[in-house]
Amino acid sequence: MYSPLHMLDIVLCFLFIFILVYYLAINLQWYSYSFNRIITKHHKKMWHVYYFIIPITAYLILQIYSNGILFDLYLCLIIIPLFIIWYKKLDKKLVWTNRIKRLFAIIALCIITCEFIAYLSNLDDFIKKICLLLSLCIAFLISNVCEIMLFKIYAKSAKNKIKKLSNLKIIAITGSYGKTSIKNFITQILEKEFNVYATPRSVNTYKGLVADINTNLNNTHNIYIAEAGARNKGDIKEISMLLQQHYAIIGKIGQAHIEYFKDINNTIQTKFEILYSNRLISVFMQKDNNIPSNFPKNFEDNLKKILKYPPNINIIESNLEKTIFSMELDSVLVNFETSILGKFNIDNISVAILIAKNMGMNIQKIQKIVKQLTPIPHRLQKIQTNNKIILDDSFNGNLEGMSEAIRLSSIHNGRKIIVTPGLVEHNEESNISLAKQIDKVFDIAIITGELNANILNTHINMPQKIILKNKAELENILLSIGQQNDLVLFANDAPSYI
């Protein structure tokens, strides 16, 4: 039998393993369960040193030279307090999905099995603790194999479901940015005449769509609207082969996620993988995009189905209250008014109008619906309080959109405050351009996070600058500096791990 002291040592070892697993699990969730992205694309790589490499190294050294007693003290006095502080600062905590629950269950089973075998084998205490770390590696390997096998079953089920829903019309949307806004505008218009189901939030990966189809899509739906996102070439092709969409939308293609694609031509080719469908009726492409020259011959016919948008547009009014524009439909200029803000949103609304018209909806009815469109939360959403105007553009992460938010802010008569981490997954030139625009408009610039702090700090000169490494301090800062009639722009929010 184990002595009470020995049992305490085992409990503390299990707690140490739990902390390591929690750190790995939350990083996997943040970076789409890709170890490669965790290692190569993590925005705070030193976290791996502080919260994984150093604790494991200390574990091994202290177990060798102190018979575990010093490690127990190290765990209780340093590791656990540091973990609690790190956890409390996170604004994007671990979500206990079925996959995460399976991971922890497999790890627990492997550790218990390892401990039981070690107990029966009467191994040395140090060897037992080394086996605990090895069991962690084995558990992650088993978990990965199980998830691959399960996903193959889920993916096949999703493909079969799509085939069975023969009356379902599918609209797939891709582009560097604006996908979610386009999806929401199309949904708001089409749902007045059809039973529409759109992917929730920003679900836009192959795995996310497989889960969404299996869980939420059913035979009562007439139209399924899905986003198609990508980090690598081939990602959108995989989605297209799954959905076999009838309508495709290629939004504006730009520098977003350039750190993954390396080259804008790779980005363009990847976005045009949305044409990999055997039943495409029409493709709506933002007119500023370039069509790639090398396209697979078996899908070349789909290039002929491309319709450029927006058609001839005349912006009549675009301010902090409303947007009024006219667009050419069947050689006739038609006026539209909406409470949706931002010139760039005219593109997004125009393609939604074209889709609705293509599906037989009446123009007069579309006009009425466009006037009633509700803003997408956190995407240039205006919030009026008793003494402030808040422009919540926290889910917008592209230069064009942020530039328009800055333009709208400049119209305001009063102090202007911007809260931003800059552009994430963009090149340095884009962040310099953003900084110069901020410099011309705002009275106070609050820079959140460390990712672009140096670039923004260097190129923003006129406004008062506040650099916040910890976003938890933001609310108190805004309360302390706020005045009557301020406009506060939240431009691109980023979680604390970025």
C-alpha cells in the first residue's frame, strides 16, 4: 500500500499532468487542433517555454536530484499559482467540447493504466514518473488516431446527407474578408421567402461544416448558406467537393492570412477553388479580383459562369446614420437605403440583392428588406449610449474595412478614441498604412496586445497613445479617460493569446 505521503506525491503528479494537458488542449482548440500551427504560427511562442518546456525540464531535474520533494514544493508554490494567473487573464478559455472531453478521458485512462502497470512491476519512483510523461505522449497519439477515424465517419455521413437533400440549394461564400457579413445579408433577405439555414457564427472550415451539416441541416430547409475559409491551398477545394454548391460567391481577395499563403497568387488560387463543384449555376465574383490563369480543365466551364459584382453603383449618402445607394439592375438604376454602415458593405449587400433576384424575389420586396437589414454584431455596429457613440467593429480584421470605420469616425464632431491591436495575420505595410490613418483622425489611440505595438507606436504620433499589454485593464482605462460626446471605435478585437 502507498503511504499518505506517497499518495500526496501521486496526486500532485496528476495535477501537474492536468496543467500540461490543459495548456496543450486550449492551444489545440485555438489553432484548429493543428500541432503544426501551434509550433509555427503561435503569436506568443514564449508561452511554450514558460508553461510547457520549463515545467517539464524542472520536473525531470528535480525528480532526479531531490527524490521529488523539491518538485512538490515547486509545483505548489510556483507552477500552480502561475497557471491560475495565466488562466484568469485568458479571455478565450477552453470550451469543453466532446472532442476535448474525449481527449481528457483518454489521457486519464492512459495515466491510470500506466500507474497500475508501474505499481504491479514495482518500478523505481523516478521511472514511474517518467512513465507518466510517456503516457501523456501515448494518450495524445491515441486521441489523434481516434479523432481521425471518427471524423472519416462524420465526413462520409455529411456527404451522404447532402446527396439525399436533392431539393436543397447551396450557396458557398469565400473571400479574404466579408464572408460573414455577406452570409448574414443573404440570409436576412432570402428568409422572407424561403426556409433558410446558414452556418452559425464564423463556422467556415471543412471540419466545422461537416459537424454543422450532420447536426443542424434537415429536409425542411430550402437553402443552405455556408462560408468557406482557408489557411492552405486545397482547403476550399475540399469544402467545395463536400458541398457541391449551386451558387458561389468570391468576395474581395486581399492580404488577410498572408502569413499562411505567403503570396497573393496562392491566396487567389485557393479562393477560386470554390469553383470545384459539379452543379454550379452561377458564380458572383467581386469585380476587383483577378482570375487565376491556371485552372483545372475539368472545371474550366465554371469560369464562364462568373458574374462580376457590384454592378454600376452610385453612393448617394454614407454617414454614421445610414447608407443610401443606387445600383443598376436590368439596365435600370434602383435605389436602396439601409441602416448598415460603411461603403464596403454596399458590395456585400449588392451581392445579396443579386442572389435574391437570381432566385426570383421581387425587386420592390428586396428594397423593403434591405431597408430593414439589421447590423451584424461587432461588424461596424453603431451603439448609441447616453453620452457616447460606440462603433463596434471588433470582428473586422482587414485594412479596407478598418479604413472605412476610421473614415466614418472622422465625421463625428467630438473626441475620437480608437481601441485596436492593429491587423492580425497581415504584413507590416498594412499596419503602417493603418497607423497613418489613425494618426490623422483620432485624439486617443489605445493599442491592445504586443503583436503590432511597436509598429503602431512608431507610426502614430499625433494622438495620445496608451499601450495595454493586458486587456483586462481596458474597461478601467476607458472609464478614466472618457468624456461626454466621445466616439469610441473598437477596431479589430484579438484574444489575449494573440
